[in-house]
Amino acid sequence: MSNVCELLMRHPDLLTADTTILGNQADLPNGWLPLVRDQQVRIMTSDLLTANSYQALADRVDYGVPDIQALSGRRVVLLWPKAKAAAQALVTMLSHVVDECFIVGANDAGGKSIKNALKGIADVCTKMDSARHCSLWHATLPDNQESPNWLRYASSCQAGELTLMTLPGVFGHGKVDRGTALLLEHVPAPGSGSLLDVGAGSGIIGLTMKHKNSALNVTLADVDAMALRSCQLNSVRLNLPVDIVSSDGLTNIEGRFDFIFCNPPFHQGKHTDYDFAQRLLRDASRHLTADGQLWIVANRHLPYEEWAVNAFRSAEIMVQQDGFKIICATNG
């Protein structure tokens, strides 16, 4: 929702040429882009969709793993992420380079409880404003002499024979999602061909398949730069060479694949959002070979197989267990 930006518009004094807005918010309200442009505010985001929303300000947008060191001497306005661990890591990292920051968050994504979430991290945290179901806070940060390093906040998990690490905020941070675990347990690695893991997160599906069959040509794609860095780190650590692509679903994907695997996201905050899955089902055929297969992980209540038959000749539930199902769609 664009509410966090609407709340910030009530505080134009925070938005100057010395300000960097750190975080992810792709849905921009009317009047926001001209305000940010005119005040020469910088944007730092790990989300490709957010970066794309600011295309008109491309020279003032930094997309990638946040370079916290580059924020030294800047006024930082942090958009509170829904993943609490990621938010706490960000504020701790900021304490290495600034002595204060402003934080705005949607109330249904932890915005109301930012003060409690920052106990032991911020010296003082004071609410400045509340509107549009969002809260704005000012945090005074302790003097932290350590150099900021994202790897301090990485978590690892065991996935079969592989130990994978994830950076904060990446889906499956420090654990294997039950639906993904079900897929890896029941779907064998293809014997040959090319494989695309969409919304790859830490790369758990694609890297597991590559580990089981080194002859596979694997591509990992995600919209989140933190996920892509996690994929890169895991690929190098495990000596499993893969291609890594920044892409919103299939938007930036080129060529065709024998297999596409995906555990689609379906939550935006507390709301259900089927857009990613619907676009994947609609567009996947254009990126599959004639006999290619699309494998999807889904919560049992989601009607993905019903939608898939509108785009594929067949779609079948291959496994159903523990509240999840694995669907295979083909045109063969």
C-alpha cells in the first residue's frame, strides 16, 4: 500500500537533497514522485519493482543489496519491512553510520510496535505521527564502531544434503518452507535439460536440483536483491554454478526451459495477492519447450490447477500433503 508514502507527505521537511529513503514500496501515491524529484531525494531499495516505480529518477535510485556505508552523513528514512528480523538488522546496520533515523511502517506490518521491536537496538524511539493506518517514528541510535556487514545477520538451514544460507528478509530465512520441502521430497531432479527456478529465494529448489544432477543448466530468478545475493553466495559456497537473473516473475527471462519450478508468493502484508501466480500461469508456456513442465507449490486451498487449465493442456495435482500440493502443468 502507498499509505507509508502518504504519511511521509505530511512531513515534507524530512524530504531534502540530504535524504535517502531506504526500503521497498512500489505502489506510489499521486504527488509523491514529483515531490521526491523536486526535493532531490535518493532512493535505496532491494526490490526491483520499487526501482522500476522510480524509473523517472533513475540517476537517484540505488537498486541492490543496500550499501549501508553509502548512507554515512545522510538523513535516512527507513520504510519498515514486514519481516521483523530484517527490520532489526537494518536499524542495527544503520547505527554503524548514522546517529538517528526516521522510520515509517504500516500498522498491520509492525508499524505500531516499532518502539518495542527496537528495544536494545535504538537508544530512544519516539512516535512522531500516525495516519493512514501507518506510524512514523524517530529513533536515536547508539554509537556503533563496527563495520556494517550483512553476513552477520545471515541464517542457515539444512535442505537434504545442502546447507544454505539466507540474508534477512529473504523468504525461508533460516528454515525450509514446508511446501518447498514437499516438492524436494517427491519430485526427482530432471535427468537433463534446462531448469528455471522463479522466485528462487535462497535458490533452494534450483540448487538442490543442480546438486542432484550437475548436467542441468539452472537459472535462478528473483525480484529481491537480497535473495539474489543469497543465491550467489550459496552457488559459490556449494560449487554449484548457475545463472542468476533479476526478474519480476518471467518479465526479464529470455529463452525457453525444459522445466520451470516455482513456489509463488501469495501474501502482500496480511492480504492475499494472486497476481504473481496468475501471471506465471499465463506466461509460462512462452518460456517452456514443447514438452516442458511447470511445477508449482501451492497451499491446498489455492485454485492454481483450475487456473492452469486455461493456459495448459493439462494440469494435475501430483502430491498433496501437510496442507500443500504440488501441481505439474504441461502442453505435451
